[in-house]
Amino acid sequence: MASAFRAFLNSPVGPKTTHFWGPIANWGFVVAGLVDTQKPPDMISGNMTAVMCVYSGLFMRFAWMVQPRNYLLLACHASNETVQLYQLSRWAKSQGYLQKKEEAKEQ
């Protein structure tokens, strides 16, 4: 058990590296997005939510391409992408964007 912990501690993605602490810090975005799901949709910034979607998409690719692969960062940004897309859909519904598409289909 101690040797496995020591191996993790000294690994290229262990807690002595930014490969570990960067994703840990980024989980704050996911938590903040989840907390914001309880707020009314008119408080959502469509521009900022869209930027967060692009940001997470870019960093998912980065996490996959960097060597060694950073699965913790990939999971963090995939979770953030999911939360931000949900927030963007709530914002779009509150702004009437999704209703306009449905009305156009009916005509």
C-alpha cells in the first residue's frame, strides 16, 4: 500500500505537479456551474456561458493531447462542458430562442 502511494506521489501526474493541481482547481468551475443551476435563468450570461463551453472544449483536447495524458483534466472539462451546455440551454429557453425554432417548424 505504501509503495503504491509513493508511486502515485512521484508519478508524472501526481500531486507534486501541475497535472494534478490544475484540474483540482478547475473543479471549482464545475461546482460553480452546478450551484448556478438553482438560480433563475434570467441571471445567466449567454456570452460567458458560451465562452466557458469553448474553453472547456479546447482544454478537453489539450488534456487528451498532452503527454502524459491528463485524464483528471479531461474529466473536469467534460463535466464543465456538460454543466455549461445545460446552462446555455436554460438561457436560450428563457430568451425565447428555442421556442422560435419550434414555432417555425409548425408553420
